[in-house]
Amino acid sequence: MTNTDPLELLAIARSVATEAGALAANMRNDGISVASTKSSQLDIVTQADTAVETLIRDRLRTARPDDGFFGEESGQTDGGSSGIIWIVDPIDGTVNYLYGSPYWAVSIAATTEQADGTRISVAGCVYAPALGSEYTAAAGHTAHLNGVELRVNENVPLEKALVSTGFPYDLSKRELVLRDVNACALRVRDFRLAGTAALDICGVAEGRIDGYFHRGLPIWDYAAATLIAAQAGADVRGLGGGRPSSELLLVANTQLAHELDPLLT
């Protein structure tokens, strides 16, 4: 089994994310277009998504040949002897990226399998080149933004909370999200929809958002960011306080999470 020290894994994630982010930024400056769609006509893939994921996979394979890989665009490859699987979103916020918004990011997480078969992140980097923002965390260590320690907002009552969410590409699930928003609308200070889950979750970690929830979110969108939020003191949970999943992801300080939880049943 190869070394699985979280800080060493984080150093690799940061290096690869920096190179991947530069490639994505250059491709955006050169002009990109939609290459295909995935789950629906709204769920797009650009040439940059594919090229950036290929770069990330190749760099990780060179640095860690015994590790597995699970990317948004290419799917999962078998893990090797290390027990580590890298979960990658090459461009989180692809629609933002396509339209020229700076709110997109490269997300890279190193994960390990638990006894129950679930995976947990032990190192993660979310890098937003257009914003100049690098969010990082490793298990057992503090989360950082550009080297500055992060901490979630504490003691924020529901009525003063700034909450973010997003809409799934599956149109059949959007009615449920609208129901969630309606349930919270008269109870919270305001809503934000930035269009990139990873940066919104990291926003909870740095205190520019108080809480975040999302339905139908695939693991590559939150594998790195939820570790960053958790290491900054956030409560990361799923439906009814269980494990986060595609069914529901809720990220906030514990007090606020308790208040939001019953509104998102």
C-alpha cells in the first residue's frame, strides 16, 4: 500500500488543480463551445471539461499509479492497492464557465473507503482560477483559503441566515427544490444561487454564506468542498441528519443545520 498521508495527498491535489485550472482558463480565453449533453439538454459538457479531466487523470496516474479515479466525464476506474480513489469534477459550474462568469472551479478530492463501503474525503482542493481562490483541507487539519484559516459563521439564527441552493438538471426534481425554497423563503434572510456547488459549499466554510442545501447533487460536486467545510467547523449532513447523498446535502453550522433540517424533509 502506498503512502496515504492526507497532507501529501493534498499537496498533489493542489499541484494538479493549479495546472488544470490554468488549462481551463486558457481554453476559456481561446473560446469554447458545447461538445455534448449528459443527463438532459441542460447538463452540458464543453471541450474543456473533457480536456481538463484528461489532464487531471494523467497527472494523478503519474503521481499515484496505484490509486483509483472517478471523474464526472469519464466515470470510475478500478482502484489499485492504495485504497485511495480520486473523485474529480474538472469544471464545477460549467454553465457559468460557458457564459463567462468567474464562478467555476476545479474540484479534486482523495477519498478512502470505510468499513461500511462508503467513501470519505481525506484531502481536497477547490480551485477557482478566475477568482484567484484556492480552498484546501486535509483530514485532521484546518481548512484554508489562499493560506488563511477558514471558520464557518457561528450563532446565526434562521431568520438572519443567508442560504444558498441550486437546481438539479433533472427537471422532474426541480419542483421539490421549489418546495424547499418556498418552505424557507419566509424564514431566512435571503437566498443566493451562484451556479457552482463546490464554491457555495466553500462559501459556508469561509463565512460568505451561512448555509447551503442541494437536491440531486453527484458526489464529484461535493467530495472536496464538504471536507473543506467540515474542517472549517461546518455540520455536513443528508436527509434527516444522515449521511450526505444525492438525495440531500445540507451544510451549515450545527445550530443552523438543526433549524433548516425540518424544512427540508
